[in-house]
Amino acid sequence: MFDVLSERLQSALGDVRSRGHLTEDDVAKAMRQIRLALLEADVNFQVVKRFTAQVKERALGHEVLESLNPAQQVVKIVSDELTELMGGAGRDLVFSPTPPTVILMAGLQGSGKTTACAKLARHLRTEHDKDVALAACDVYRPAAVDQLVRVGEEAGATVYEQGTGRDPVDIAEWALGRAKSEGRDVLIVDTSGRLHVDKELMEELARIKKRTKPHDVLLVVDAMTGQDAVNVAERFAETAAFDGVVLTKVDGDARGGAALSVKAVTGKPILYGSTGEKLDAFERFHPDRMAQRILGMGDVMTLVERAEQQMDDQRARELEQKIRNEQFTLDDFLDQMHQVRRMGPLSGLLKMIPGFNSAQLSGMNVDERELDRLGAIITSMTPEERANPAILNGSRRRRIARGSGTSVQAVNQLVKQFTQMQKVIRQLSSGRMPSLQQLVGGR
């Protein structure tokens, strides 16, 4: 997400960063580039106009132009204003002291609402340890109820459904009664969608709201539709109050116009983003972290959180002990590789590391399949070979290459990289800092 915008903004601010002293002309030129970058990213025109005016006003202040590092100050201003544009301080759902907390999900047909319900259920179950139930109230779209049952069970949630023969308002009220009697922590109500915002859709939502009295109403919008998503959110805001937005398909939106516009246009924050097809590809939306990613400043907090999710305390202690005792093997390397894969695409993880900008990543040719090839090579080895690669002679390497469908050169490269890694680990264990050349895989 934001790839195009990120590249353009980093280029505009790169000119600013290269100057030790800034003039009003320098700021004006940067503002023109930023304005074009935002417009090309399909950000609402009025939003762009307000944003650039606010940045320019702050950037032309005496405390910036006369500071020791004015370029750094301008970058911080852009980051602050981007954060504010997307909602300021990110917020999570607030749970009712008297369960169940009722969450009503609304949106147009095709926005990914039903899948978003299951993703939210899984998120609340794994991140907040909540017992979640789903109410199947989308009775008009063919197979919608069956879809919710399938993805709901996959998410570990209980699904309340009565087929498609009843009024969705009655189903919602019945589901709420069951959630109360069974002691569920959260009830997520999947409502019917339409191809467009219409009176019938709004009236049904209003009736369900009246019967279930939800604590939060979340609007699901498709980021891929750009300004159409913003227009849909604006129309919902005019006719049916909602509390926050769930943005789906953000991984396929290279421009990011919806994410940058929806809060400014509707006044409602983006609470969650769906970043892939799998149920675990769903996360809280942090405007400050997103602003830092856009500007190539990294997102260490999210990177750490993802790592913590994949590494339990016991395995972390075992790995630390192996490293200290210089017992790190190819099996451990393979295990770490699998954990990295579960954290998300490599290109996305690299963007979270400060200093990696879009231009660098575009020239790196990050190949996700390389990890699969490395895994195939390691699993083609015997347990003895994985524990002690030093015994890999020529015939063993040829056998491994045949078994993994790769080449002897690929096996040699892996062994070389692993040997280099062991050297770095030994140096770190003894308290010595390896050279930069060693850290990046040099000789």
C-alpha cells in the first residue's frame, strides 16, 4: 500500500533533505511536488488543498527556517500532518463492561464485509482473548450465510444463523439473545449489502441498530476503489451514523487515496486494515506508524509486534541458549525462516526497517520464492548434515541439489551464507561487534 505515494513523497522530501539551508522557494517547490504526489495517489482534492496549506504554513515558520536542521523539521511536519490526516492517535474498540459487546458491520456488496467479520473475530479472539460470536444477517446475497459459517468457524468463532428465510432484524435480535445466554464476550453482526447506498439498505440498518443497540458500527470499504470508497463512506455518514472504518484490500492499493481521505471527509477514523486474503492478514490501523512507513522512516513497533506474535517465550529462550552455546544449526535457521514468512511478505517487512525507502526496495528484486528454495535445500539434507554442514562433501551436495530441485551452486551458496552467519553469531556471543561487510554477507 502507498507504494506510489511513498516513492513520490520521499523524492520530494529528498530534495529538501539535501539542503543545509531552506528558503521559501525551496519550501514552495516541495509543496508543489507533495501536492502532485497526493493528487496522483487519488487523494480527495479538498483534502490535498488543506493538507498542503497546513504543511506550508508550519514549514515557513521562523522556528523551521532558522533552525539548525530545517530539512529534518520539514520532514517531521509532513509526518505529523499525515498522521493527523489519517486520524491522529489510533484507537481500538472499547469493550462493554456488561457483555456481549455488539459490533454492527455495514458496507456495500463486494467490499469484503463478510470476510472482514471473520477477520475481526479472529483478531479479537487472538489479540484480546475474547469469546466471539457472529450473526449471519446477510440473507439476500446467495451463499452469504454459508460463507460466514465457513470463515467464522475457521476464525474460531461461533456462528448464529437461521438460513435465509427470516427477517434479518429478527435474526439479529435472536442472535443477541443467544450471545447473552451463552456468555459470549462479543457479537459481530454481518448485515446485508447492496450494490449502492439506497433507502432500503439504510432502513434495514436502522432497524437492526434499534433492536441490537450496538456499541460500535463499523463501515467496511474497499480501498481498491479509491475515491469511490470515500464517496460511499461520505454517503453512509450522511444517512447512517457509524463509528469507524474497516479498510479492506489495502495490500492491493498502491496509491492509498482512500486511507488518506476517508477520515478527513467523514470525520470517522480507520480502525482496522485488511492486508491480504488469509484471516490473519488483519491489523489495527495506526496513523502514526503508517505515516512513518510512507516517508521511509520505518515501522519498528509493528515489526516487533509481529515478531512477538510468531515467537513464544519458551522457543525464544531455547534459541538464545543455542546461540550462546554456538549450537545454532540449519534446523534452527529453517525454523526462523518459517517464522519470518508468517510475519508477512519480505518486501513489506523491509519497509518497516528505518532507512529502507521505496527506491531501494524496487532495485533489490525481493524474491519470496528464494526462501522456498532455501527451505527445499535444507529439508533435503539428513539430520546429521543439518546439524553439521562441515561434513557436506561433493557427493552429498550433488545429492541434496537433486533432491531439492536446485543446483550444486545453490547448495554451496547456502552453506557459505550459513557459515558466515555462524561466524557473526560467535563474534556477538564473545562480545565483539562484527564488521559491516560481515553483517551484509561479505567475506
